[in-house]
Amino acid sequence: MTSGVQLLHLPTEILIGILAAAPSRASLANLARTCRRLQTLVEPYLYRSVYLGNHDGESFTYAIDRKAVRAEYIQELVIHYHYIDDIPNEDEYYPILVESLVPTISRLVNLRRLVVKGLEYDTQRSYDEPEFGPGPRLDALSMIWSWLFQQSTQSMSGVLTSLTTCELIMNDLTPTPLQHTASDVWCFSSRETVLLHPKLQKLSIVAALISYLDPETLSYTKKPWFSPTSLETLTLLCCDVSSHGLHDMLKFPKALKNFTLKGSPWTSLPNHFPIDRGAIVNALKAQAHSLLNLELDFYLHTNCPALDFRDFTSLEQLTIDPKVLRGDDDDDDDDGQSPEALRQYCHLPPSLRSLRFREYRERGRPDLQTLSIVLDWVMSGGLPNLKNIMIQSATFTSAAILDAITSDGKSFRQAFRAVGVEFAVERVRSCLHNEHLTIDCSCCSFCWRFLDQGNN
């Protein structure tokens, strides 16, 4: 108690500096408990960033209800609910529903970052249809997210008015007992109204099924009061997405700057995979005027023609598999898509400054043919602003790429240096190795390639 009283004698500016530099939330919590008079000063820092694990939501809601001003302190909320397989009584422990937190989330007027790692799981209940289990019941509960984000469009509602970043992972990325071993993606449809948020700048969606948007959601774009949203960065990781669904999503942002489509769908029974590469690129053209950075991870061995990015007049960085760029359709020699024809017409915009080739193949040889084509584009003046090319590989050595010989006898390293382009190779983790997104936990563990896709 003495230390708390001594702190109160310090000037407010110094005291605030001490609180801001506190090494941990535990230290702040101890200070708040040590002296009740300090609690008012400590709580804005204690509640600035909140992390909720399984069943923490109840105590969090109670704390906000007990002292409403705490809702104003929260700037970041990370919810991490996941399945645990050694619970002695699952009927009492589950469900753990992030949906129960939605009314509380709607009160967080200064919330800037929301990360939701949910869990679509419950044991079979007596009121569930035996044939379908708890799935339909959980799906119905998820519709409350539609209400939350719809409210954010109403200027007078005060709901999520400060939100700029949102990450949605609504189910474990590892199957739970009531799921098939192939698992099931969660449906974006019941949360798609997040696209309506007027101030959201960054949106990440993980392992979702995105087939199309509901006509009611799309109708917002035709309302007289609708203004395009502030979304600048859209990231889709391990999603099962259709080109039609992506086309619908891109109707909302005013000027999307960064787009990432990466990773195979985490279910082995996808609806829209492998996807039509050309259709995805065509859908992206709705934002071609503003896109600065594209990262596109397409499945190989699909007999698709070369991709054309010339309409993306603002594009500065592209990350793609080299074979995807030039196409892997063996039947295209007669329609102007042969390697010889590609050399004549640059398929990349002159605005491009950085090109990254991600060699996902774990076996075979590096794709030098695409490098040769790009070198011709640079030498012919098609890429006047290109500054660097990076090859990302988990397998190929630097020498196998940098020192490979071009048609004129120079190494690729020498040839690109001669035209003012920095050329390098970066060693990356295998696409078959597990990664973690946002939360370092097995429930968020995934790999960019799945099952038999390792050499694709």
C-alpha cells in the first residue's frame, strides 16, 4: 500500500509515464489492486489491449457491465476460443461461442483492432436433429455478426466507430470430433456485412467459404446514401473462394491498395478450388486503378493460359508463381500464348517496381523460362520502373537460379544487373510446414499447401 500512496504524490505526467511503461498487464493489475485511488489511472492502460481465452468472455462482459467506462478504454480485442480434447465433461464445457460477446463488442466505441478466433463446435444436444447435429443451430447463432456490422453503417449508432483492422478466423483449423477428417470451412455469408464497415482499412479472412454475397448485402451499394468504404488491404488465407464471390466483395472499397490470396483451402473437399486464374484476375480489375500490391497463390497443373496484368496501372509489387505468370496450358501455342509470343508483349504494367516469384514446387527444377521472358520484357523497355526481382524458394539453391545461363551466355545475375535490376534469391520455409496466423496455437496452424498439393 505504501508504494501505491507514494506513486500518488508524483506529478500526473510522471505517473502516466510510469503506467505507460509498465512491463506487463499483471503489473498494472497489481497496481490497480494495491490502491483503489490508482485504479482510475491504471484502468485505461490495463484495458487498452484485451485478450480473451476460453470462457473469459463471461468475466469480461461482467467487468464492462460493472463499470461502463471501461468499454471506452479498449483499443484492441483478441478473442481466442478453441477446442480442447481432454475436457472431462464436454456437455458442460461447450459451447464456447464468440457470438455471446457481440453485444459487448458493440459497446467498444474506441476499438481499433478486432481479432476473432472462434469455434463452431458443440456436443450433440437432445434438441438437435440427429441427422445434422449442432451445425444448423450454430449457423443460426452466427447471424448476430450481420447485425453488428450492419449497425456500424449507421452514423448515429455508435457501433464500432473506430474500427480499422479486423481478422476473422471463425473455426479451428484442425478438425474437431464432430467434423469429418477433411473438416469444413466456415461460411463467410453470416459475417459478410463486415464489408459494409465504412472506416475499416484492413480485413483478413482465414479458412472461409466465400461463394457469393447475399443480394441484401449487395443492395447497399445501390442505396443513394452509400459511400464506398475505406478498405485498403484485403487478405484471404486458405479460403475456398469463387471468382464471383471475390467480384462481389470488391464492389465495396473505394480504392483497395493491397490484396492477398494465399494458401490452399484447408478442407480437402473445396467447392471452388482449383480456381479459374483468369476469372480471379478479371474480378480484381474492379480495383485495378488503385491496387499497389498483389500476392496471388494459384494452384498449378490446371492448364490455364498466361495472366495479363497490364490493366493494373498503379501496381508496384506482384508476388506470384513464375509458371502461373506465363501459363501452363500446353494447348495455347496457336492463340498467341506461346513463350515466343509472350516475349513480344509485356504482360506486366510499366508501373511495376518489385517482382517476387514464389517457387512452391518442392521437387524438380526452378522455372528459368519465365525469368528469361521477364528479362526480355525489361530489355525491350516494357518494365521501365522495375527495381528488383526476388525468387522465394524452400528448395532451390541460389546458385541454381542466379548463376543459370541465359541465351546470350551471361548468368541471370549478370544479365539483370546489366539492365539495372537487382536480382536475388530468398530462402523461405517449405509450403508444407505449419505456420501460425496471429495466434501461436495449433488451432491457427495451417500450411500453404495441403495433402497431395506439395509439388503443385
